[in-house]
Amino acid sequence: MLLTIDVGNTNITIGLYEGAKLGARWRLATDHERMPDEYGLQILGLLQHSGCAPNQLDGVCMASVVPPLTTRILQASRVYLNQMPLTVDHTVKTGIKILYDPPNAVGADRIVDAVAVLNLYGGPACVVDFGTATTFDAITVAGEYLGGAIAPGIGIAADALVQRTAKLPRVDLQTPPSVIGRNTIHAMQSGLLYGYVAMVEGMVKRFRKELGKEMKVIATGGLAEIVAHETECIQILAPWLTLDGLRIIWEMNH
């Protein structure tokens, strides 16, 4: 079995693979204060709950965009799982050519998403990842990672509304009754949801001009489903895309 771990600024996503099949998976809140022992015990508890003992693991593959937590989870894996994770960066064998400048500036999660899309769906493709940031990544038919675009995530935008205004409340992101909000809550939900839907549609249109009409659009990340429900421009919804990419990269390197 393979344990895959994606460490993001807001969430840590963990998945357990038996071959190519994703079994148990978890999405946890990222806690910057948690120590290696705490992460180790948490991961160990999740594995035990799923019926997997640490000695059943063949390996651990990890991507992280939070350097302080990278070292803590590496230590937790060594102590509690007796595994030294393969940590993805631009130097690891991935099967894609990174054309970003410089290559080491590409987030590990963006590399992993590109690998998953190229192997599962093929290029050219645009990957839209709804995480802490909303990112758009371009992959060519030849398997090149061209680059992309980075925008504030929906959660960041919602927080900014609350922090920078005197009277706007915090709201849950959900579909309002109509685009034209009849009260403050619905107006904020409309602006956040449909505003981001419109941004995605506009960015996809612009990416398609550069990548070609046959470009596929794949969405992933914690908020992908709610946005994908409101637009036809997203063709494939893949909430666990990064975990699939980690599995594929592990197989390439073993």
C-alpha cells in the first residue's frame, strides 16, 4: 500500500492506495502549530481506523507547499511509520518538462496535478485548482508544463471582505437563491460564487486561445465541486487529482 500526502496552506489531504485504486482518504485542516509527534499520532490513528498497519505500507509520497510542515511530517513518517517519504519537487522524475522560469519556483502541488492530468486525461489541458489560491495550470499535448495563473482563493476573498469592511458578516460559501442577492448574505454569496465562476470561464477562454480548441479543463481542490456545478466550462471534476499524481510519480520512481 502507498500513503500519499498533499500538504497545503489550508488543508492536508491524505490518501491510501492499493495499486491504482484509491481507498481511504482524508482532508484535514492544516495546523501550523502541530508538532511532529502530533502529526505522527494523527496519521497513525487514521491508518489504524482504516484497518491498515504501518508495516503494510510500501512507501509514502508527499507534496508540500508549506516548508515548515514538510520537515515535521517527514520526521513523523520516519518515527511513526518507519518510512522515508519521496518528497516531490522539480528534480524528481515526473515525465513532464517544466518550462516555468525558474523551474524550482513551481509549487509541488502544481507539478503533481500536471502529472496526473497528463497521464489520466492527456494534453493539452488546463487544470483549475481551488485551494488557498485558485491556480490555473497549462499542460501541452507534448507533456510540457508551460506555467499558468495564480489568483486569490475564494476563502481568501471571503476573509478579506470581512476583515476590510465594517458591516459585512462572515458567510458560508453556498449557492444563493439568485444571482441578484436580496439581502447581504445572498449578495455576498453571489459575488463570491458567481464572481469566481465568471473568472474561471474567462480564464479558460483565454487559456484555450493559447493551448488550442481541444484543450481539456479539469477542476480539483476543496471547492471545485460547488464551482463546477455552476458552469459548463469545467469538463472533468477530479477532487483527488493531486493524490493520483503522487501515486503516479511514486510508480515512476520505483
